[in-house]
Amino acid sequence: MHSHSDFPALCEECENDGISDSTLVYDNSAKRRRKQQHDSLADGMEQLLWKAMPKDGPSDFCCAGRFRTTTSFSVHLGVPSGAKYDHLTNYGKHHSTSIDELPVQPELIQEILSGCKQSPFGRGTEAVAIKAQLAPFAPYITAERHKMVIYGPGSFFKAHVDTQRGQGHFASLTIHLPQPHKGGCFKVRHRSEELAFDFAQAKLQPHIYNWVAFCTDCKHEVEPITEGYRITILYNLHMPHFDASIPTSPSGMPGDAEARAELMQRLTALFGVHGKKTLVVVLAHQYAPKSLQVDKLKGEDAGLYCLLHELDHEEPLRATLMRKESDLRFMSAAGRRALAAKQAVISLMNVAIRELGEGTSDSGEFTRMMHPGNWPKRYSACGVELLPEHMRRTPHTLAWRYMDFHPGGMEQALVLRSDHVAGGQLVAQGITPSANEGCIIENSYLAAAMVLRGDLC
Ligand SMILES: O=C(O)CCC(=O)C(=O)O
Ligand SMILES: [Fe+2]
């Protein structure tokens, strides 16, 4: 990450006029000074957030492991562990048939599954690991068997996102039978990160089953199988619906104290000195509207919530944040409940973010604004926006800048994205960075976000 000093707030106008950096710095214009203050408050804030987040806390979108069972799958499925077969035979205690034709017909898979019993998976350490990493606020999780997938040579599963079945469905679990095969690497992606699980390479051991669990919004795929059969059993992982009061940090280990103190200072300055501000932190995961609730937060989003929630309880930040009733209309149901309980002013909501900026050869700078409410309607009403001169010189893709104007009624906001911290590329959620130097980039997208609001009056 570059520091603020790498990116002097030069503007095209000033550059053209031959006005130097220092002229800008000492410019008397209150507006410009404010922008510079914003910039210095904002620079590196994503890193600060990251550092200050609870350690050993939830931070994952995917976890994996292996477990041993001598009973469940081998007996109930009748799949001889480690056995080589072209025909899947004797798959259940009470059934006897064979698979001698591929693709396997759905009826037969159903029949096989009906011969299966719910696996013991989820009672042991695996469930604890999944819960801690992917669903930290949930008191427990449950696994619901979904389907069995058999891949023969040439089969694959293109990159996709699983359908979320119900509010509590937060992740998918795949259990890989110890079945000899080649190819079929399983890949899970989350924004710029990709994890690959090549169980064909893993030494097959009888009764040892590999598993992978990943959040429902993560893209995943199975590469073509070149030899043998790859068999997986899929589960939907659910967290129960529970009446969430605001959860406390799932981790006992606080994050970096210095980062936390600095973050606190900056947020206080942001909301206090400059007043009337909105901070938007784009969540790492995506959520169906009904799942966008505190208790349903996944992975690192839960850690982020804990941090902001804790900071919100500290004075003087607390004193600077808005608690007026007029704010309610912008809040999610969870935010409203929290406000009513005088617990927090952090709300979770889907926001429309519009990013404007100028492309550079390898990056484009984006300024970000957000508008609560119905995005497509409002957005089309926005019309063409004007890019102020001082925003033209935008040297870095992901560093954000404060906008001092309200084109088309879009609300100004500071928008932070944690993929910046994770070293990611700005490609998630439909954003495509431009490679064309000098072109104006505009991106609009909807994102789930954690929003802290200052004085709206
Ligand atoms: O077989 C696998 O490992 C994954 C299958 C899958 O992603 C699906 O059925 O949705
Ligand atoms: Fe899937």
C-alpha cells in the first residue's frame, strides 16, 4: 500500500496552471483543505481496519480438512473405500444394484441417497472449525444432506455459485469419497483469492475423507476428471435462526492496539470535526437481503462488525455518531433494533456504489459514493454526473478519495473495501478495472455494506 505522500492530491487544473504541490497544500480554499484532511484521514484506513480486527477471529471463506470414519459412508453408501471400480455396486445395506451407465440417472442417485444415512459429520471438530471460521456468531450449525455427485472421465462442474436455500443457509460442504481418480481439482474463489484442492493427488487411505466447506457466495468449480470416478456428497450448512442481540467478539484476542487507537482517532475526527459523514465498509461476502443481519455475518465480516461495534462503544466516537430518529429510514431492521436498544449505529445494508475515476495504465482510481435505497431507480435518475477537476488526477486504483459534491443526489460517503487490504484486485462484484490510461471509469454496483453514519441534518 502506498502512503498518502505517494499520492499528492494534485489536480489537473493545478498541474496545467503550473501550480505546485505546496501551493495546493497551503491553498486557502476551505473546500480543498477539507478534502486534504479527508484524504489524510482516509489513507491507509483499510489497513488499519484490518490490523485492528480481532486476531484469531473469523477470517475465512473456506475451510477444509479430513476426517476418519470406519462406518458412515463406507457402510451406508456401500462404497468400498479405496476400491477401484467402474461399477458402483452394493451401495447400501438394504439395496443392491449397480451403476453401469454414465451419466448416472437422477433416480438412481436418489435411490443411492435414500440408502445413505446422515453422516456423523458435524458432531466433531470439523463442525467446530467450520463454525468458528465461517459462521462465528451462530450458536451451532447443522448439515443437511443435499446430493451426491458422481463424475466420470470428462465430467466437470463449471464455475458457479450455489443457490442459497433459506435464510440460514450460509455455506456448502463437500465430502470427497476416497475414490481413485485423476483430474477433478476443486477450486473455490472469493474475490481475488483462490484455493485449489486436488484430492486426486492426495494419497488414498481407506476411511479417510477429505472435506471442504465454503460460504454460499463463493464461486467454485470442478475441473475435468480425466480418469476414474470422483464422488462427492454435498451438504447445505445452516445456522439456526436466533434472536440476535448484538454479539460480542467471537475472539478473545483483540487486534493490534496501536492500529485500533489510530483508527479510533481518525473515525472520531472524521465524524466529529467534519461532521455529517458516512463511512461505508463493503462486506467481504454477499448476502441475500433477508440474510443481511448481524447474526448471519460470515467470516471476516463478523470480525469487522465486532471491531466497529466495539469502537462504537468507546467515547468519544460514540458521542459523534448520529442517533436521531430521522436516521432510521436508512437503516436495516437490524440497525433499527440496535439503535432502539441504544447499542450501535452501525447498520447493515445493501448500497448502490458508484465509482468514478480515471484509468491509468495498470490501474484506475475510483472515488466511491453510495446511495441508500433503490439503486436502479435512483441511478437512472442521476443522469450524467460531473467529475470535479480535483478528482481527475487519480493515481491509484484502490485508494479512495472523498468527494465534495453530490451529483444526481448520490450521497457522499467514504467507502472502504477490505479486498484492498487483502491485496486483491478490484474485480469482484462486477467491477472491471480499465487498462486504458486516461479514460474515465465509472462503475456502479450493489454491495452489502456496514455503514456508520454521522450527522445527517
Ligand atoms: O462435486 C463437487 O465437489 C462440487 C459440486 C457442486 O459444486 C455442486 O453440485 O453445486
Ligand atoms: Fe456447487
